[in-house]
Amino acid sequence: MSEQLAIHGGKRSVPESFVKPWPYVTTADQQAVMEVFKSDGIIEQQRIQSEGLAKEWAEYMGVKYCIPVNSGTAALHMSLTGVGIEPGDEVIVPAFTFWASAAAVLHHNAIPVFLDIDPETYCIDSDLIEAKISERTKAIMPVHIHGMPADMDAVLEIAKKHNLKVIEDVAQAHGARYKERLCGSMGDAAGYSTQASKTLSSGCQGGLFTTNDEIVYERASLLQYFGEIIVPGQEREDQKYNAYGLGWMYRGDMFSQAFIRSQLKRLDKNNSLRIRNCNFLTEHLSQIRGLKTPYVPNECEPVYYNYVVGFKPEEIDLNVSPRTLRDKVQKAMKAEGVSMGLWQRLPVPKQEVFQNRIGYGKGCPWKCHDSIIEYKKDDYPKTVEFIDSHSYIFDVNPPNDLELMGMYVEAFQKVMGNLDRLLK
């Protein structure tokens, strides 16, 4: 007889309190933050931490310029400003992403144009880009989703052909590589999130903007601080309180930046441990019929922000939808102590803000610029299919190791071996 599922009263596969939370905080991380508190001139730490993080992240990425900010959304907004996006311009964005990617476009009074995804990598389908390019198109925003690099050679080639800018959304892919190039180093500008759950974590909120272009950097700098030209550390002495354009307050805080700087020292090591965990899962879960493990193109080195699992009921002769199987298994796995779930339940263009053209009021930016862009619900079938048939394992980060991954595998074997009971 099969082992009884935890959801039916059996023993959990993963013991209570066995999973270690992310971010993994070390004594060095604690000391880095405490040093800010201990400083005789704590206000000066704003400049010290910001400049230190900017220098260290630029060096890590191999780019010329970095601006630490308060969120990944701010970093993307600054990227749009930096590359010269104007009100009414169109920016191509994948339909499967966190909605901040498109929100940044709306924040700048520009118009997102959505594309379906490659069902294997869940990134933007580069084969669909050219059909969406219009005279208003000014940029493409590939998103390296779940730590999986987008097809950057194709994106860059199309952008060059049509004189478009490329803004990389690297919110979930710090340290990921495409053909040995770091994600975020290939486009005209890039935005990264350092929100608590990210592979490079602030423990709270934060973001990073990067570029190799001085003009892009200068424009982004103006947006970051109320449209003013600021010399860090010289605000009181030199600030003119003269806005040269519309700007926001996007500066980050010194405590989270100190934490990020400490975490950055272990980014590659933590990525390697996460990759090892996920490779172990792929090796074993790929042997369980009815499950689909991540596909990794030869040119990609993903860092697995989450581990993505697909469900294929037809493979095991089940007459249920992938979504039904996914939901049942996901619920049972949670009972086994495996943290699984979703953070996107419908394509971004299906959200109310686009379906009802809410924007920032009175139909803007669409009505304000006589835009004919439509967001038809049936235009993103691969995105819908992906969302309905996949789930994510969240706790694959260090210090969790192969012992926990082994428990995850045992839980899947247990649950998938009891589908007859689970689907009653």
C-alpha cells in the first residue's frame, strides 16, 4: 500500500521548521549593517553605502555606471528615461512577467505592447517581436524570468535592425549568464530588484540601475532625484534646488545597501549552491511521469530564482486539465512541507489596468496619445497555458542543501504515487 499523504493524515515529508528562510543572513551581514549604525556621521553613510554599492555592482557586471535605487521598478523607470523613451512611445514587454515591468512603462506615460512567451524558457518569444513593431516602437524589454536568460542575441539583432533600444529586466536573474555574458550587461540599460526574495537580497526593498552609456546614465540620474543635479555628499553646499525635468525620489537607503554589499560577496557562491540544488531536483523529478522539469538551452546559465515544475496529465493518462492536476498536487505538497505556489495567475495584459485602460486616469496614456493598441485576452495562449500548468518551488536557496532537496523528491514521489486518492 502506498504511504499515506500528509493531507490525509500521514506523516509530513519535510519536518516542521526544517526549511531555512531566505535571505541567508550571516554574522558578516549583521556586522555590515551595524557598522552603519556605529558610524560617528550616520548621515554620511548615505553617500558611502550608495557609492560603494554602485562601484561594486558595476565592477561585478563589467559596466561603467550603476545607480542604487529603492526598487527594481524604479530602476526600470530610470532605464526607460535613460534610453530616451517619450510619452506615447511603445515598449515591447513579455505577457508573462511581474507587472512592474509594464508598470514602469506606464509610469513614464508610454505604452506597453505585450508579446507571448517561448513555452520552453518562459521568456519573451523573439520570433514574435518584429510583427509587433510599429512606427511608435522605441524599445524592447526582455525579462530574464525566474532566473532564466532571455534569447538575447535575437533581441539585440532585431533591435539593431529597427533602431530600437534594449532594456533588460534582471529583477530575478542576478548572476545569470547568456553565452557567458552576464544578464544585464548586453542591452542599453538594465534594472535589477534587490527586494527581500531576490537572488541578490536587501532583506527588504531596493534596486539597481546600470548602463554603459554616459548620456543614458545622466538622464537616469536626473529622474532618480527630483530632476535635480546632485553631487553626493555636497547637497547642502552645492544643491541649487533647480529641477531640470520631472523626477521622483528613487534613492535607496543606506542600511539595505550595506546588507546588499555584504550579500554581493557571496552572490556567486549562493548561486552555485542554488544551481546545485535545482540540478538535483531536475535529475530526480524528470524521472517522475506527469512532471515537466525546466528546459535549459545550451547557451543559458540560469540561477533559479524559483524552481519551475510543469504538470502533464496526458502523460499519465489522466482525464483532467493540467491546472486541476497542478492545484491538487500543489495543495498536497504544501501539506508535505514543500513551499509551492504561484505569483502570477493571469497574463499581465489581462489585468484590469489594461483591460479597462485604467492607466493613471481618464484612459491615459492610451487616449492621451491616440493609441490603437489593444489587449485581447486570446493573444497570449502560451502564457495562459504556462500559468495554468506550472507551479514553483520557492525554498531552493542556501543554506538549504541536498538533504532538503531529497525530501522534496520523496514528497513528489509520494504525492504522484497517490494520485488515484488525491483526485477522488
